[in-house]
Amino acid sequence: MNGSFDILIVGIGGQGTVLASNVLGEACIREGRPVRSAETHGMAQRGGSVESHVRIDGRYGSLIAPGCADLLIAFDLLEALRYRHYLPEGGRLVTNRRFVTPTSVYMQKQTVPDEAEILAALGDLDLTCIDAAVIASEAGSPLSQNIVMLGGASRFMPLAAETLLAAVRACVPPKTVAINERAFSLGRDAAGRC
Amino acid sequence: MQYLLGNEAVAHACLEANIDFASGYPGTPSSEVIDILRSQEKRGFYVEWATNEKVAYENALAAAWCGVRALFTTKHVGLNVAADPLMTSAYTGVTGGFVVLSADDPFAHSSQNEQDSRCYAQFARVPCLDPASVQEAHDMIRDAFSLSEEFGLPVIFRPTTRICHSKSDVDLGTVGDEHRVGEFCRDPKQYVVIPAHTRVLHRLLNEKQPAIKKRLVELGYNTAEVRGKTAIIASGVAASYVQEVIGADVSFAKIGAYPIDEDWLRTFVDAHTRILVVEELAPVVEEAVRQVATTTEVFGKMTGTVPYEGELSPAAVAAAMATAGFSPTQSFPAQRAPAAVAPRPPILCAGCSHRSTFYAMRKVFKDGIFPSDIGCYTLGLQLGGVDTTICMGASITVGSGIKQSGEERDVVCTIGDSTFLHTGIPGLLSAVYNGANMTVVILDNRITAMTGHQPNPNTGITAMGTESTPISLDAICRACGVSFVETVDPYDLPLLLATFRQAKEKDGVRVIIAKQPCVITARRAGIKRKPYAVDPERCTGCGVCRSFGCPAIAFADEKAWVTDLCAGCGVCADICPSGAIHREGR
Ligand code: SF4
Ligand code: SF4
């Protein structure tokens, strides 16, 4: 190991994985730590499966290898299943409880497992499950789900919660600061109750 | 220190270098550079989106001929379009600094191939810089302009996806504000490449080469450290992967600039018994190493140790090292992606007008052949509406070729507005001129959507935000000699179907312009449409709307329902055979 703390954030294009990665990067800058990250841009962002690699204290490339992530944050439960191999055995996963069924599933009449089945398939991991949609609404906007998830995952990161919160304030649109602060704290509380 | 995207760091370095002129055509992963330059509040320089890469290259080249600092940006395949001026501009040279940013895409994340821009640099005999990190990308761009001025040559800067779209803490310099004003100095011996002049210019270009090689070593972008009897040589972003896993007793050389000085390289190679060359895409460094190696054993792509295709990673480098007899400092678990998780490919947005156009096209031309082009609408593949794509503008030309080969089925090609203006027009003109029998559908959403919604001549605004005269696609097609040109609103499904049927009955080249703004730009412009909803009483669960493929339509308990992604285009309401879908609030 090179001493970097490697976080993989996965979700669906449009769910705000890039903003979440910006918050982590900004927090690293505030703590004076090097950071590397890699993102999905371009066509895949159109509702496809997307990933952001963030390497806190990273000094080399931005890619995390399968089996080597210290933390997997999934904004969508089905995406947690898709990317679980980035974690080592028993690795730590913070995931949204819900998932969006891919449109191709409807079009091609495939079947998808239900929430309980997916959670069972992830059962060997160190799992924290958050109902991001419910908490985000409580915080004031369903659009703040990404920050809810980040708040939940913040318990397992080598970054101070105050730094992360300051980074949230700096990265989200000015009009939504209060909502996102709440989203972060409620997410963090929810993860504490798991 | 700032946390910046590679392309943001590059754009900032251009500001530090006092850039005067920037021109490009959008293409992932290069587009953000010009998008950032054009969104600067205080902008003492000129920036534009051109209609294609050849146009952009020539515009920027001419600016550099006038002594100003110019930047051209493209994705790797766009350099093919600009290859004509590139090759000869190495002969003419430049007076102002001219940087050719050509972003490569190993693994073809959003591209049609995995070509290597370093090969163009070799081909044209111009210097090439290949950054290993975001910080280095920033530093190299700053140097690239003065390097270009020093040798009077275009300099290719070649980041890859993992530089352009990686973020890192970056140390930035100060933005400059000294801008030059272009002035053309007449010199036919340099700028008019008739045979008598070009023969001399070619010799001058060749004579510059040794000094370039020496200078690149001095600049410190090619570095070598002897630490043992075996060595790894790596280039670009692959060098950072090697640094992550290389042992302390293995020598390491990093190549960031081309052409490589052979004397420098030979000294390093000769000091080792075994060398592994690690680079993405073409074996450019490996070939150079093999040329100077005498007794050293060389591993790389040519020995099958490093893959030719795809992108590398620390794990891939560790595997190559193990094959070549090196011990990586880290081992990587052989984790496999779980099988059988329902795929989630990218998909046209809810309410995207391309969806209904593909739907109508397939309804009317059941047995048709559908050449298509490059844009969001390539996703029409999932809807059975895309049979070919090869490069920008190749829908109409491929369609015409298929038809003229004797193929009897109807040919209907789809091309976006920006792509049509890029390289579609010559194909259309040629098809009409040569009497092809086909239908051309211009998917006119008023913007270059896929690369991040850049304006084009059809948008009515320039990159710098100045209003421009919106061009008329109808008039262009008519001027090309097309007599059947119909503009329709693709949200009006009955009219769209009727227009396709009309076109089917005609001979010659027929053009349908399906005009409706991209839903994302429409939303940004504040256009709101009421969402639709399914009446569960009337929904029979037939699944017809499901096969339409709108991501806002979900299915649960054998009934359809519309999610909050709905953009209110209303097309599904026209498709539902039971009339179960209605605009909300009715
Ligand atoms: S971005 Fe615009 S053009 Fe692209 S899929 Fe979405 S609506 Fe269609
Ligand atoms: S109206 Fe129908 S087709 Fe259009 S966006 Fe809404 S659900 Fe999709």
C-alpha cells in the first residue's frame, strides 16, 4: 500500500457523483493533503452507470484497482452490486437502500433482483445502508441525496467532519448551502444508527 | 493549491501563458479546455468553436503566423480531420507559439478508436509533450508555447482521458494579461508551399530535429534514474502507474517529450541488461528503445508483455512486470466483476427528441438500412435505429455508398445538426450530384449536445457569447440541390410519421429536419413542460410504451408509471394504444 485512502463512488449519471468527488477533493486541499481522482465524463453520463475514484493522500495515478478500495460509496443499490469487486473481502460499503431499474431491463424484459436480494448478496461486506431519498427530503430537497450519502460515509473517512462540511459549503450552489448542510448531518446521523 | 480537473489545469496554464487565440471543435475528453477559456469573465483573448477541426486548426495556425499565441484543441480522431494542415504546417512553421492539444482516449471511453497522437507528431516531425500527471499537464502547457516559438514549430500536447478527466491538487501560477495583436508579415517563401518553396522548407524542418531532441532533454521532461541492472521505461500517465509499483532497486526512466534524444536513451539502455517499456496505445517509446538497444533484452508490446489495446492501470503494470521478471511492490487481488448484474448503459434523456424520430423512422421504414453518425443519437443503437457509424459526417456518405452499390432496401440516415455542419454538407452535395436515392434526417437540436452542450452556427450564439445569425439548414439543403426538405417538430408524432411516409414515396435525396431543442438546454433556458402520468385504470400493461425506451417510464406490477424524470414531451401519450397516458393536471 502507498498509504492512500481509496474511495470509489458509484451511481447513475446525473446523481451527482462528480460533486461528491469535488467535496472530497476540496476537503483534502483544506487539510493540506495530496489527492488524485478520476471521473466519468462524456456520453456515459447520460443515465449510464458512472464511477468516481478518489485517492486521499494519493501521489500517483488516479485509478483504484479492483479489490483495493478502502471504501465504496454507492448512490444506487444495484450499482453497489456492480462495483462490489472493488472492495477486498469484508470491505466497507456505504450504500443507498434504493435503486433505479435500468430502462434496458424494461425494454428487454430482463429481471432484476429486489432490494432484499441485493442486500443479501452484499451481506458479507461491512455494510451501512441509508435511505437517501427519505433523508434528502427531510433535509429539504431530493436533489441532496449525494450529500446525504457523503455525510453517511464521512464516518469512515480519514477526513475531519468539520473539514468535509466546510467543503460541502464551498462546493454546492450557494442557494442550497443550508439544505446540503442538513443533508450532510442527517446522513451522518443515519449512518451512526446503522 | 487547488483541486482541479486536468482540463481546468490546462486551461489555467493557457491563461498563465498569455494565450491570445483559441479555436477547436468539441470532442471528449478535450472539450472543457475551450469551455473554460470561453467562460472567463475577464478575457483579453479570442476564443471560438469552429465548424470542424480542419477549420479550427487553420484558423489557429493563421493566428500563430501573425505572431500571437494560439491554441487548437481536439480529440484524437479530430486530428485526422486536421491532418492536412498539420502535416504542412510543420514545413511552414509558425512565429507565435502554436500548441496543438490532441486528447487521446485509451480504452475508447467515448471514442470510435484508440489511435495515438504521438504517431502524428512523429509523422509530421513536430515536438510532442505527453504529461504523466495533472500537475505536469499544467507545467507542460506553460512551456509548450515558448518551445513552439523557440523552434518555430507547432507543438503537439497529448493528454489522455486519465489526465483530462482526472483531478488533483495543482500548484498554479499567475494569470497573465499581456496580449499580442496579430500582424501578418508577407513571406511567400514560408507561407506559399509551391514545390520550389516546400522542398527548402522540408530540409529546414529536418535540420531542426537534433536541436529539438537536445532541448527536450534539457527541459527535464525525459528523466532517468539508474538504480540497478534492470529498468522500466514508461511514458505519459502510465509512468505514474509504474511509480506506484516499481521496486527501489529497479532503474526508472520517464518519457514525457518526443522526439527522444537517441544518445540520452542509449546511455540509459546500455546500462541495463533487461528493460520493460510501459506505455499506452502505440509502441512509440518501445520502437525508440529497440532502435538503440544492442545487448539489452527489451520487453513491451512487441513481446506480448504489455497490451496494445485498452488503458493501463497499476494492476496491469504489475502483471506486465511479473511476466518480464520484475517484482512489483504490490500485489493485486484477482477480483472479477460480478456476472449478470443488469447492465446500465447510457441512454437518450427522457424527452429527447431523437427518440421519437428513431421511433417514427423505424415505423415507416421497417426494412430500411440506417447509417448514422457521431453524437448523443448514436445511442439510437439501442432503439434499432443505428446500423453504421464510422466517423464524423459519415452517415450521408455511407448511405449514398450503400445505395449506389445496388442495395435495394431504403436507406435512411441520421445526422445531428453540428455533425451536419462539421462534415455532412459535402456528403449531401455529392449524394445529390450523383443521383443517390435516400432519405437524410437531420436531428436538429440546436446544440452540440454530447460533448457538453457547446454552441454551433445553428445555435445563434458564439463561444464568446455574441449573438450570431442563425443559419438555415433548410436553405443549405436546398442550395445543395435537394427539393424535398421538410422541417417537423419531432414531438408531434403523427406529423412526423406522415412526413416520413411522404419522403418514402419520393425519389432522389429527401431531407427531413427534425427540429426541437435538446431537453437539457431547453430546461436550462427555463422551458417547462407539464409532466405526463399513467392512468392505472386504463393501462393494460401491454408494454408498448416500455419498448419506446424513455427512462421516465417504469413498470411495476404489470402497470406502467411515469417517474419524476419526465420532461413532458408527450410522445408516449401518442404511442399508448389504450390512451392511458395523459398530461398531468388534466
Ligand atoms: S443531452 Fe440532449 S440530445 Fe443528448 S440525449 Fe439528452 S436530450 Fe438528447
Ligand atoms: S412524456 Fe412520456 S416519453 Fe416524454 S419524457 Fe415524459 S414519460 Fe418520457
